[in-house]
Amino acid sequence: MYKVMLVDDDYPVIELLSEVVDWEKLGLVLCGKHENGLAAWEHMQEEMPDILVTDIGMPKMDGIALVTKVKQLNPKVRIVILSCHSEFQYAQQAMRLDVQDYLLKDQLDPEDLVGLLQKFKDGFDGESQRLKEQNQMQRMVSETQELRKEKLFREFVQQPLISPEQWQRDFSSYGLFHSGELCLPVAGFIESYNVIKNRFDSDQTLHFAISNVMEELLTNLPLRVVHIGYSSRQSLLLFAFKPGLKQNVYDQVQTSLQTIQRTLGQVLKVKMAFLIGTSCDSPQLLKMALCNLLKADEQRFYLSQAEITKWQKDLEHTTGLLAKYDQAGAEIREALMAKDGEKINSLAGKWEAHIRGERYSSEEVRDWVLKLLIDMRLKLHAMLFSSPAITAEKLHKEIVNFDSLWGLFQWFNTQLLSYIAAREDALPVSKRREVSEACKYVSMNLGKRITLEEVAAHLHMNPSYFSRFFKKETGLTFIEYVTDQKIERAKELLDQTNYYVSEICEMLGYDNQSYFIKTFKAQTGLTPTEYRG
């Protein structure tokens, strides 16, 4: 709603207008009533109105002085002069200040003011719509250009290089391969992609958000850079430079990549790791270098979080991780049986370090993790759940999406800890089967918004009866129980992962971060950030 301020030292006039005008019906809100220009001006320092209705002759600061200050601060404010004076010089001064209208109090019909207010509101609405359409058009043009560029480079990488001369001309239009210049390609990989994408409406939204930040950021870097959003989780950066620079180009590129990492983290809360390719002096060599970067899945898998390093050729991998399966399974099963979260953390760290040191193939590592999770579920099945909540197929779909060892093991660790939580939650808090089943349902659905009606339906019970029944058996209302479980899981994630608070909020089914923080503080006495410390 648009804000209106009334200023007049004739108090009855202010009261009349504030009561006669149906502000809400007009889509307006009265944000202030003042008896002199100075008081109004002080209020405007904190809250600027969209429409100002002011008298001229007032103590401390008259209307003309007030209008002058307002127009200097915000020229878009609509202004109506309301005065007893009919002298021409006042109207003339008002018009010079771009005042929209001039009304005389002794001839004032409130309907005249209502008509003016409606006209102003319609004008604001029209401007807002035009601005929205302009922004949408600009966004469409920008997105079209970006899509055209991405299509061009995907064709360059994926199709045979038939005409190097044409590609040379195409690249020149993007500022690449100018006379005497080389190109250094870099591949960027979004970290924790499975979690990050859930914070955006779609892959496309995330894709363009990163592209927009990159395009704005890259203009301020010391080297000329072209960004290509190659896929939903991969970016390409092409650095143009002249050989023989006093400063090593790799040092300059690394510094630029660190700047990009900081900016993406601050603006989008997105982390990215980078592989730096080899310098190229022709489209043919660039194509080869880009193919090497995009096929470097194994080197990417072993990058540390947000690591920046050079591409390496033909990295060797060992085999035999499955031979360690029985040892790992026995250790993890023992920790789960003891409900020892610290031991689980230690074991996950131990096996991640072992795998990183031996550099097994990423496919073998994923298979090993999947087998362990499935086996733990089966062997602890009788003590965990009446039916498996997460199938082997679902686990496999999640695992194949992890392109880094550290991300896979962070998730693996969280899964194992959730088994401990499930064991604790599955233990009946009363002897009644219905309560035990309700608690299991909550444990398995902490990532969603859980309602009493939903659980009652799951148990084939009347919601009102279930609510009273649960409170009688446990001493807690159902909502209190759900909140307790979610906050406990939030504490685990804060302690044991590097997820942002906003990510944890979404992972626990909260659609309002402020409400999540408020609830967390009410339960623990600390905000999530303070708790993580």
C-alpha cells in the first residue's frame, strides 16, 4: 500500500481528512499526521511517504520549505498543497517545485482530495507495472543472450571442430583470442548441489542467479573473463591474458577465483570448487582443454571443499575398497548399537581419510557407501522400524548425485546419525502402539511439515481423539513433540555439518527462516548461529 502524510497546523482539518477519506479502500495507508513542517520532516527521515498533503503557512517550517526538502530527498513524492491562501505567488512557487495540485481550504470538498489520491495511486500502479514489464523484457533479453552463448560453447565442446576460423571469429566477439592473447580455461563445480538447488525454485533459477552474479562480478576482475553456465551444476570461466606478464597468470587467476568464491558465498550462499586448465592459443587447443576439464570426474571427486587446483592428466586409482567392507561394517554397526554419535563421526572421518589417501575410483566408493547403508538398515531393521522408510533405490539416486568425496561422506555421516536418532525415536514413549507408530512417523518425516491431521490419518484415528490420547500418554502435545524432534535434529546438523542455517531450515521442513530461528531459540536459549558458536 502507498503511504500518505498529512501536515497542517489547523488540527480540525487534519482530523476531518483522516476520518473522511477511506484510506484502505483507496489502497493507501495514513503513515503520519503532523501540525508543523519540522515534525513532518523529522518523521520522513525514518519513513518517507509516497504522497504528501501539506499546508503552506505553518510554524517552525512552512510548506514551501518542507516541499523543497522533500523534492531534494525524493523527487518521486506526489505533493498536494492545501492552504487558505489564494494568492498567485503561492501557487506559482508550488508549481515551480513540481507540486501536483493546489487546493484551497475554504473551497475544499473532501471528494476532490479523494479524486487526487485515486489519480496518484493509479499513476503509481501504472509506473510499477511499466517498470515490471521493462525489467521482465531486460531479463528476457539477457537470458536469451546468455542461452545463445551457452548453446554456442556446448556445440563447440560437443561437436567436431569443422571450421576453426569461424570459431575464432565467434570467440573474438566475446573478447577471446585477440591478437597476441592466450586463453586459460577453468571449470567450476557447485558444492552441495542437492541441497543448494532446493533453495531455488528450479535448476534454471539457480543457473541464471549464478550467471547474473558472475556477469556483474567479472567486470571488476584484473583479467578479462567470459563465463559460461555449461550445466546446472558446472560453470566454465575463460580468462584472456597476454603472455609475458610480470605476475604469474595462474596466481592472478587463483586470486580472481577466490574473489568469485567469496562473492557467491555472500550473495547466493553458494560454494564452488575450481579446476584450472592449460593455456591455449587456438580454438583447437581450447576445445581439448575444455574436454579434459569436463571429463575430470575422478579429480573432481577428490577435491576438498571449495578447493582451487590445477587439472592433472591421467590420475591413477587403486582398487580393493570392498575388501575393507567387513571391517568398516563391524565398526559402524557397533557404534550404532551403542548409539555413540561421537564414534560415528570419528569412523566417518577415518574412512573418508583412508579413501582419500588410497584414491579408489569414485564408482567403487559410491557402491561401498550404498552397500554399508543398506546393510546397516537391514541388520538393525528389527530395532529401527516396522517398514523401511528409505528404499535402496532412493539411496542410490541420492548417492549418484554426489560428485565429491567430502560431500558424499558428509551425507553418509548424517545418514548414520539419523539411524541412531531413529533408534531412539522408535523406542515407545508409552506402551501404546499408536504412540510408538506416531513417533516413528515423525522421525521418518522430519524433513517435511508434519501436521496432527496427517499423522492421525496415518493411524486411522480421529484428530481430536489422537491429540488428547497423545498428550495423555506422553505428557506433551503432538506439536510440542514434533518441535522437540526437529530442534534436536537441527542441533545435530549444526554440530556435525557445514550446512548454512537457511539450508538446515529447509531440510527440516520450515518455510520461514525467521520462525525457525525463533523456535530454535525458544527451545535452546540460543539462535542457531550462537549455538554453532
